[in-house]
Amino acid sequence: MITKEIHGGYTMPFINTGELFEVFGVKIHIGVNIFAILMFLVFLLSIKALLSSLKSKNVLGIIFGLLATLSFGFFSLATIFTYGYPILHH
């Protein structure tokens, strides 16, 4: 289902499956927004950069590529699984 949510006057399109379950007080939804898509694209580019630096044996490139891959991969998945906006407390 494609819906539009209003957050502070701004509209952002979501693909939403609804609330699935709760983990440590965080409600888990499968929702995709533009921010999650952009972060996932950066994640894919960081994988490409990591593989390129591994091929050329560039140590500094390997370190930054690994850090970028881990951080953007984690946050893109976290954004998708928490419906784009994690609510940590009520």
C-alpha cells in the first residue's frame, strides 16, 4: 500500500506494510521512503568503492570503504525497518 504521511507540514511518500512487531520499545514497520532509497544507493556505491580499494590494495581506502559500507548499510536497513522514523519513546 502506498500512502502519504504528514510530518510537521512536510509530506513524504511511503510504501508501508503496517506495524509488524516491537523490539526494545521500537515499533517495527516495513516502510520505504526516499531517504532509505538514497542511503541504500550510497551503501551500494560504498561496496563498489570497497571492492575497488581491495583490488588495488589501498589500505586507507579499505578502511573508509568498510566504515561507509557498515554505517550506510546499517542505517538504510534501520530506516526501512522502522518505517523511516524510529520512535524510541512515547
